[in-house]
Amino acid sequence: MSRNVLVYTVGNDFHASVIGNALKLRGNHVFRWVGEEYPKSSTASISFHDKKSDVILKMSDFKLSSDDVDVVWFRRRMLPEAPAIVDRRDSEFSTSELRTANYANFNFLESYFWINTHSSASLCDLKPVQLNLATSAGLNIPSTLVSNDPVEIRDFIGSVKVCIYKPLGGGLWNEGGRLLNAYTAEVDVESLPGDEILQSTPGIFQEKIIKSFEVRVQFFGNFYGAIRIESSSLRDGDLDWRIDQDSISFCAPLQLPQEVFESCRSLMKALGIVSGAFDFIVDTSGRWFFMEVNEAGQFLFVEAWCQKLPLLDAFCQFVEMASEDFVYDPGLYKFSYIKACELAAQAGIVS
């Protein structure tokens, strides 16, 4: 079934470019709302007339009303900022108004099929909420403390064999023009800063799990594709496989234990998401530990590492079916991630 798909994204989004082109080639209509272009080169209007309401979105290449949309892919969020033309004394007001309007604009589209809604995406950003709901869904998690209390933190670190630290959100630092990411790090009491600094910023402290391997699972409705990541062979793989992910060229596909599958689906429903990228650690005894779920996680790299998993094709079918209970039909297969990249390059969409 052909769909009218609104993609909420940012500029230079490789995922949105390749998949958007693939969706078009399958007969769908795709409209990209680029977050950082609002309000510089895009407008949004909400009208009320005769007890009816409508949202009109305009960018340089399209004009779209709420009646024109079937599916919203909330791919990448970008909070709007007041443009440079606004006097600096007014910029705080302008930014606040833009962000309020931006939230309202997309709230008017929430009756359509979203991947994923603004509210569920915001809930999913709260890692302590994820961990709480994960345990309710039957998933194992490591012993964990989320705190800015120096006494609690020091006591927790002393209570586990080895402790790791994770940020509550993401973290980027600009060091002389180089962007540095915050990754998982091992911590002990001796390496902690002073209490005033420790209390200034909360963090996630967890017991370190001795890994046998790690698992990345991408869900679209009831469909999933999972890979086994041999993190022990990676630099700093005992902490965070992302640090050395450029050295990964192949991963084997993996079937989830039924109880893990059912718990993942329960967690998705509790969070209100229809798509999500799950990260697990499997310890040396074979026990699965939930780390987190990213509701807007990258997934094309999973198919690049394991070409047996038709994730791009499955996602396109998922958009077209527009159902949280989506089941993939291999009989409707169109093309692979590699082919989709070739087609996007031929069209001049990616290089």
C-alpha cells in the first residue's frame, strides 16, 4: 500500500536519505521536514475554522497539510533556535515560542502512525524509566544506582566487584575542534572527583557484567533482526563496543530466546514505541542483561554487518503496513541495503 510519509529529520542524515529514496522507489510519497531549517526556510501553520483544525507545513520543495499524511517517521529530533536575524534580547523569547509551536504542530499529527511518537520518544530518553519498566517486563538488568549523592555513589562502588559509569543522556565535548563522545567507563572510589563535583552531575553507576558477547536487536513491530557482537575481540570491548566499531566487518545473526523476545515486546508497549534498537550483554553463564533501547537508533549498519538480515526492506514494509503488530513478508522483498545505497548514489542523494 502506498503511503504519504513525513520524515522528521536533520540535514545530512544518511539513514533518512537512503531509506527515503527506497520508499519512493516502492511507490510511496516522502516529505522530509529538516528540523534545523525551521524557521529559516520552513513554516508551519495551525488553522481553526468551522470546528475543524489543520496543520500546514511548508518547505522549499513541498506544502503539506495534516490530511496529506499517513505515517510520520520521527527519525531525528532537532529543537528549533531563534535565527540570527532576531535581536539577541529577543532570542530567548523567540526560541521558546518556536519550540512550543514545534511541539504543537506535530501533536496535531499524532492520530497517524508514528515511528515513534514525540511523547514516547521523550519517555524512552529517560534511562532510569527504561530500567524500571524493563524489570517489570521480565528483563534482567545489572545492579544499578542513578545518583548525584557522593555517599550513595561511593557505597555502591564499594559494594560491587567492578563498577562502570554511564551518562544519563549523550555527551559531546569540543576539544580544539575535535568532537569527543562520552562512552562507558570503569570507575573506582579512588578515581572519583571531589564531592562537590560528584554532586554537581548525576550519573548511572552499574555493576560490570563479564561478557561472553553482546547483542544488538532491531525491532519493527513484531519483526526483529539480531546480531551477535564479539566484543571481547574489540579494543575496549569489555566496556563499550562502539569505541572500536569501525573494526567490525561481520556479525552473525542470532535468534532471541522466546522469553527475551516477549519481554522486549512488553517493554516496547510499556514505553509506547513501535520500533527500537535494543542492546544486551550475555554473560559467561548465558544470562541476558538488558542495557538500553534506543527508539531512534541507527540500524542500517546492522544489515551492513550481517547481510542475511533484510532490515532496510523490513523497515520499508513496516512503513507501508503502518502497524505496531507488523510481521515481515520475505515474499515482498524489493532490495537490500547495498542496492538501496547504490540507487541513492545514482540519484545523487548520497555520495
